[in-house]
Amino acid sequence: MNNNDRLVRLRYALDLKDAELVEIFKLGEKELSLGDVRYLLSKQEEKDSPEDEENSFSENLYRKECTNRTFEAFLNGLIVYKRGRQLSKTGEPVKMTYALKHDKDVNNILLKKVKVALKLTNEDVLDILEDADVFISKSELSAVLRKEDHRNYQECGDRYARNFLKGLALRERLD
């Protein structure tokens, strides 16, 4: 699963329109036009060939790649969009932080930032995963939500991220 797939699934789960995505990116300090956002969401046209059938489980190709920095800008913007801008003690806006260092951290950051944006508790996250028929313990979730340099840190695989977004879609779209 690449960042474009994550963005598409998150957009679907939260029922966000293209114009809202442009606004969220702007709040995350990333200027993208409506056309750029649509390119991030649209797949390249596939060519029918025997090789494609063999690679049916390969990653989707999109018209414009969503880099780690762009995806994290979206997640930061989502937090501001849902909760408002965080202010320092002096009343100035707090500078955006970028925690994403490696491709393998993307799912962990996704879970953390969506959890913050939607004001979810650990129990809420466990319930969302259960809605997608994934059962993990509180300690497993805690390990995924830790900082990368913590000794109990556990990498979040695509399966958990995909099922979290699936459960989130079930929860948000049925309400």
C-alpha cells in the first residue's frame, strides 16, 4: 500500500470532498491545486498485458505520487481541520512537526495522527479494528503507537492500516 492508496482510503472513510482535501493540505502547509489533488487520487490507465495479470497484487500507480512529506502534511492538516490550530503559550500557532523518517513508519504515523485528529481513545481504535474483524491486544496497539526509538516500538504493517481504514469507513459512514 502506498501513500496514494492511504489517502484515497482515508478520504473515503471520512467522506471528504476534493475541495476539502485542498483546504486540509493548505492547513498542513502544503499548497496543492484542485487538479493536483485529483492527480493524487486518480490512477494511471492500465495497459492490458500478460505481465499485469502476474503482478495483480503489485502497488497501484497514480498520476502523481504522494510523497511521505505530502502525506504527512495532509495528516497534519487533518488534525488542524478537525481540532483547530494548536497555539503556544504566547498565542502564536505551533509549528507543524514531521515525524515521518522512513517508508516503514507511514502506517504508525497514520494511526497516531488520525487518532489525534478524530479524538479517538485506544479503546476506540480497538473497536474500529474489531469492526474490520481484526483483534489485537491493548499492548500490541500501545507498541504501534510508541515513538520509533522506544524499545517496545512495533512497526504497523499494511494489513493493520488497511483494516483500520476499513473499520473507520464502516464507523464514520454508518453514523
